[in-house]
Amino acid sequence: MPKLDLNSYETVETRINRFYEMHPDGRIITEDLTTESDRAAGVWRIKTYIYLTDGDQAAGLPKATGHAFEIDGQGMAQQQAAYETCETSSIGRALANTNLSGSKRPSREEME
């Protein structure tokens, strides 16, 4: 498997900041889709909606969405913060779907 240069990937935090610079009235809204049975199994599911304006949000017209799921205890960050990692991944995917993915599609967190 080829080695990846993490320096060529933008963090989700950087892309969130860039989104709000481009769309000061924009909205990034997350929705917890985790069911009780998911929680019992240590699985987390998040959907993110990206709205370019508050009017788009009021009209229910997202520019893009993104989904993510994480499993407790898998990987590095998921040992302590699977839910938070899931939310960040979902936001990163939604931003990528609005063409805010930097020079590469995956986020830096996903690559780490």
C-alpha cells in the first residue's frame, strides 16, 4: 500500500473555516441517526447537512449532505471519542460534497 503524505490533506477544521469565509450566512447542521440498538453495539451514525444560507435551511434545501459511522474502540480516536470522530467525519464528507475537499478527497482525520 502506498504511503500517504498527510501534509497534502486539509483538516476538517480548516475546511469549516473556509466554508464560513465563503458563506458567512451558511449553516452546518448535524443529525444523530444512531438508534438505541446501534448505541448498545457501540456504533454511531451521523448525517450532516450543508446550507449556503439561512434561507436555504428554512426552505429545507441543503447544498450537500454527508454520512459517517464509527465503532467504539476501533482505530485511534475512536478509543475515547468515537461519537465526536463520527461527527467530524460526517462534516468533512458533507463539505467535500460541496467541493471543499482540498486537493484530495479524504480528510486528514480519515487518513490518520
